[in-house]
Amino acid sequence: MRSIFWLVTVLLTTQTLFAQGKKLITLEDIYKNNTFKMKDVPGFKTMKDGKHYTQLEGDSTDMSIKVYNLETGAREKTIFETGMIVFARKKHILIQNYAFSGDEKKLILFTNGESVYRHSTKYFVILFDIETRSVTLVDNDKLMHTTMSPDCKKIAFVKENNLYLKDLERNSINAITTDGEKNKVINGNCDWVYEEEFSFTRAFQWAPDSRHLAYYRFDESQVPEFTIPKYTGLYPDLYTYKYPKAGEANSVVSIKIFDVDKNETVTASLGGITDQYIPRIKWTNDPSKLCIYRLNRLQNKLDLLLTNASDGASSVIYTDENKYYININDEITFLPDGHSMILASERSGYAHLYNYDWQKKQLTDLTEGSYDIESLINVDTKGSMLYYTSAESSTLERKLYSVSLTGKNKKCLTAEKGVHGITWCEGNQYFVDKWTSIGSVPVYTLKNLQGKTVRTLEDNHELAQKMKEYALGEVQLTKLKGAGTDLNAWIITPPDFDKNKKYPVLMYQYSGPGSQEVADRFPLGNYWWHQMLAEKGYIIVCADGTGTGYRGEEFRKKTYLNLGKLESDDQIAVAKDLATLPYVDKNRIGIWGWSYGGFMSATCILKGNDVFKAAISVAPVTNWRYYDNIYTERYMRTPQENPKGYDENAPEKMAGSLKGKLLLIHGTADDNVHFQNSIMLSNALINANKPFDSEYYPDKAHGISGGTTRLHLYTRMTDFIVNNL
């Protein structure tokens, strides 16, 4: 009877919407036909004169790099076309990215990329001389992190876990390291967990004067291995790599400094402890001094080490400690005086910027107040100004501000309400502003340093017009009651919403530490699919619970040592709050999420089994014991120190509480959140004799994508919701 009632309801809704002349969103619109394509500004690189930019254009068979006037957008010349390069042994060259040499006389062309881990790629690399049009293949093999020296005379790159140096004048290659070996030693490139959790891949840096090259050496020989079967042939291909789970051994990291002229290497002094992290290295303005970030394993104490390039001797010039943990950022900028820098810290309870003089041991506030800065965008030392984005006007907004290096004369440069994403332009004359709000498609504008629009680069007019053809539900920002405080939330109601009717609710969330799903921006997470469900009669709700970002440190870090507890308490409380609304069917509330959100949706239907009727859990962590140590221990410490924190909110341990309908989804080749997580939860549910649905995607990684995979995935999830909620 319920299925018949649902079918009648959908048909009546469909007839009403078509009568209004509106189309309905289909899964093919979203995941096959790209109907709601949102345009951005194609990746362009501003040139050093601050007046021009270059852009890679064309298709895979005919690509070019053209120079444009930044102010007018007029094309001025073409500096490269694929027809200019011919290598007889390569039938097809696909250019995927490019970089200029420091003098802008040469191009480094990255071609035919091949993924390594999740965020790094190796390429065939071509060096192209713009003036002479001469072409050089940097090496016969695919390379990682090909980077030219500042003086444009040498190129450093990584191949097969070793770091190499190519002398362009002599056309010779020198192996800086020779001990690199798969799953044992890595030079100049990150191991898996550093790449994933410290968000960088190239593990070497040129000194400003090109005389030294500082690089990481990872000894991962004692890190436990994880093997993923890939079902590509008659017998599975076994992919084995180093993956340190919570409480397990990490790579031993050392920092080496290579003297290019002397062909000698020294080891930087990092102290007597090896069970620690080196999340960043950065050269100061003095080419003989390297700054090394040293973070303890608990991740609550950060030292900055000033290191001599000649002998590796180091001294601590700055220390930041936190009662919870420290989030590593890239905000440090060294100033020309040689003894001060711009840095970010949460020492006030909010993320703010400071000017620190390590000779005087003097820390000066540059920003202050009960709000978090998002990121440092640019430091203009000549103009004595810095530019940053923050949530000062609202936790739901981001705006660009300027302030002097003394913390005075603060000015907002982007007045429009909403979220502004800033891309700075070389030359310190302009920036690109991607502005959006919850009801407005993204608009890209070029602005000057006074915040005045020079020209509009892209306004997504076609998408705005296309949206008018469809029956879209109203989207609102609001507040909902959490377990301890009001939470920021958004709600999508059905296009024909009637407050006198009862509607099922599907909640969506991510909930991870410092994340934010609720903001005044477009589009919201999984926006088009959620709109499609709204057309089918569902109310879609997303609430950012305890632990999410831009509400200060105490709110963000309240989940410390107990991931999943307060977050799920909030989602359950929101569901109960929604159940009191006259237009909500309290017996038809569901929840879904992906990754951390998958962990949360599974936790919620088990803890809140009297509230949630159905849940979809995609690629979830089901016990933090199975996840990597850098991320997990930052928030939980080790399982040995905090066993209750790991187990008391683990879905794997609560399987016997399942009452509603659960769909568990995972890619079998997920190298981030291993398929093991879903297997262990499945096993626990089977042992508890609890029925559940599952869907696995062969050889798919954490993103579960490629070909028709997303169409299949969202068809499966849609059917599950329609049939069970």
C-alpha cells in the first residue's frame, strides 16, 4: 500500500510541476549529460609584469598556450602549439599542465600523466624554449615534481624514489640520492600518509639563490604494509604500500641539504627524537637559512627550526603549543628584515595572523577578534600590506581583507554577502574574486587592490537561465537545535511545498573536524541530487554540528578524544527537533554521508535507532583503529592511550543496535578509507543477525567514480531512499 501511495504522490507532483511548465531533474541530467555544468575561469597563470596572463587551450589533439591582456582580456600572441613538438616514438602527447621558468623564457610541459598515490602524478616532461622553439625531453622516463631552479640553469626531479639534478647548460643528469627503493626509502617525494594528511607532495625546495636543494628522506621500512587486490585479470593484481594505522610506526623522516656546487649533502639537526613529524620546510629570504617545522607526535607542540644550509645546525626560533592539537598551515611568510615573519596561530582561541620578530621575541597581533581567519592570501612587502580571507562578518561568509604589516588600516575589499574565493595575481595589482551566495551562481571578476571590478571573467549566465527551466526547491539558511547549542543549517524544501502536508526528511552531513558544509555559497553539497529528491517530495537538511569550523577553537576542538560522540548527539538532536515540525513525518527521517559523513550516518542510525528510519553510509570509517595515524591521533591520540574513545562510538561495536534500513557502500580499491572498514561492519552486523543492504564497487577508490560509476551509484542510492524512506 505504501508503495502505491508513493507512486501516486510522485505522479501527482510530476503532473503539477509539468503543468507549471517546469522540467524535473533526472539522474542522467546530473551524472551523464552534465546539464547543470558550472563554468569556472580556466586555469590561467599571471605573468610577472602583472599585466598579462597565459592559458592552456584546445583539446587533447591540438593544444596551445596563449598570452592575454589581463585588463581587457584581448589575446595578444600564441607562445606554444602542440605542432611545435614532435617525438617520433610517441604517437600522442597530451599536455596536462605547464610551468614557466623564473625568467619566463622557457616552458616546462607536463604530459601523459600517471597517478601515484591519491594526490601526486608522474609525467613525461618536455622543456620548450619560447624564443628558439627548441624542444628537450627532460628524461626518457616519467618524472615527479619536475622543478626548475630560480636561476633557470638546473632542473630537479624525482624518479623511482630518488632525487636527480639536470644541468641544462651541460645537458647532464646527476643522481643526488641512490638509496631510494619502493616501500623502503623515498627521497624528494612524500610517503602516503604525509601526502594525505599534511597536504603536500613535492618534498624538496630550491634555495632562493639556487645553490642548495633541501629535501625529505623517508625511511618507511618499519611502517606496516597494506595490500589491496585489484581485480583486473585472471588473478588479482596485489597493490602493496605503506600505510601506518593509528598507533603504528611512521616513517623516520630526515631533512637533507644538498650543496649544488660542492656536490655534498648535510643532514639537518632535528633533535634526538625520530617519532615526530616534519610537516613543512621553507627557505627564508636568507638563502643560507632553512626553516624546518618540527611537530611532536601528539601534534600539540610545533617548533620552527632555523637551520644553516652549510652544516645543518639548527636552533628553535618559535614555539606554539596547544592543549588540544595544532593544525598545520602554509601561512608563514618571511619578511625582508631577516628576523621576522608572518604566521598564523590559534593561541587566542581563534585562528589569527601575527607578526613575529624572533630576535626581539616579540609577537604582534595583525588580526584579532571572535572570528577565524581562513587563509593568508598574499604578503606585499613592498607595499607593506597583507591580504587574507576571514569569517569576520559571519561564520557563513568569507571576505577578503587587507591590513598593514603593523596591524593597522584594515579594509574589507569584497563587500558582497556570501563566500569569496580569492586567486592572487602576480605583480600585486589584481586578484580574481569567485563570488557566490546560496541563491546565486558563481561569478568570477578581476578586481584591483581597492576592490573595484576591472572586468567580469565569467558570470555563469547560461547555468542561471537553465535553472529557471527546472522545478527547484527553495533553499534556506537557518538554525536548528543541536544537543548543546544551536547549529547552522540549510534546508531544501520540495518545489510544491505545502506546510499543511507531511514530508519525509533526508539529512546530509560530513561533520569532520574543522569542516563546513553550511555556508552562504552555491552550490551546496550534492546540490543537484538533493534537488532531485526534493522534487520527489523529500525535505533535505544539513546541519553543521559540534567540531565543525569557523566558530572558534573551543567549538571546533570539543570533539577531542571522542570522535563521533558529540557529532552524532547533534545529528540525533536535529532529527528530533525536525520531528516536532508540523510538516515533517517523524517516522520517515533518514541520514546519509560519505567518508567521515559515512562514519557519522552509520553511527547515527545505530545510536539513534529510535529516530532514524534509514541511512546510507558511503566509504565510512567504522572504527578509527583502521584509519591512518596522522589524522586519527591528531584528534584521538593513540588506541593504546585512548581505547574507550576509539571503541565507544565505533559503528563496528554498535552493530547489534540496528533497527532501521542501512545501505553500506564502498569501493574495493579505496586506499584512503580501506574497504576493510565496511567488511568489519558487515561482519559485525551478520554476527548480530541484522539485515542490511550493501553495494561494492570493484577497483574503485575513495571517490567511487569513472565511466558510468557515479550514475550507477546515485541510482542505487535513489532507489534505496524511495523504497525505504
